[in-house]
Amino acid sequence: MCLRRKLDRNLEFNLQTALDAIPYMDEGYREKLRPYVEKYAQYIQDFDRQNPYGVPIGTGNWAGIGPLLNFGTTVCFAHLYYPDIVAKNEVYRAANWLFGCHPYHNYSFVAAVGAARPKAVFYGNNRADFSFIPGNVAPGVLFRKPDHFENFDDWPFLWGQNEGTIAGNTQYIIFGSAFKHIVGEENN
């Protein structure tokens, strides 16, 4: 399926792949991608009307850190290649949520990383119950309908809230690297 059709069908999920190709493509490709980035910028702004955190909040049976990290990485690269469309301050949305600005508690979802208190109880492959592997990323806040958020830090066996996975950790490394690059621009 051609990239244009994929972007038309599911921009939020596929834009990152299109942005990843920019260094290898000509200027014409970049200009053809511009309308999609403009549409994505509107998607970013729509979250301001949906919730006070300005990020996609998972409402399924998994707490949704994967889509959040995908969102954060896409915003970072959209700003990198189209700073006139996606402002630098937008890249902080996902980081704020990840490191403790979310409902239920102010813990960071990254083990051993965070200002207020990093999450310290994970369900992971080390099976050392009530412990963590530094850098592990929890799935995050689970939304229980109709209006209850939860992320227990005293019971690791709730996999939808506390499971550290290779996929989540890998997404965090990619997002963290892109985020560090954007934040580093401020210090240059």
C-alpha cells in the first residue's frame, strides 16, 4: 500500500514512518509530507480539548504508554523537520506525562528516572517481585470506566499497569533520544 494511502487512513500511527524517511528523500518528498504534518499539528492541539495533559490517554485494558511514546517520538521528529508547524514546546507533552504529570499519582513511569518519585514496583521478566529493573517503563495509568484512573505501586502483578516490556523500553529509548536532541537545542 502506498504511503499516501496509509497516511490518509491512519495519520497518527503512520506519520512517524514517513518522517523517518526524510533524510533519505529529496526536497519534493518533504513538501508532499507538509500537509500531513499540518494535519498532525491539529491532532496535537485537539488533545488540549480532550484532557488537561495534552496527550493521548489509553482507555482500553492496557494503560497506553505505547501510543503515548509513539506520539512523543512523532512530535519530536515533526518539530525537528517542520519547526514552523510543530512548536518546540509540544515535545514536552509526552515527557511530562511519562515523568509524573498525570492522574492518580505523580510517580514517573520509568524506573529510577523522575523528579518526584520513580516507579519502584514492576511486573517484569526478572520475576523479583516488588522490585524493578532501572529504565523499565510501566504501561502507565489504567482508565477504569466511567471515571477512575489507577496505577497501583504496591502490587506488581497488574500487568496492564506495571509490566515492564522490551517493546515499551525500546520505545522509551527511541523517544528519550529524540527528546534529548530537541531539549539539547535549547542549550546550544
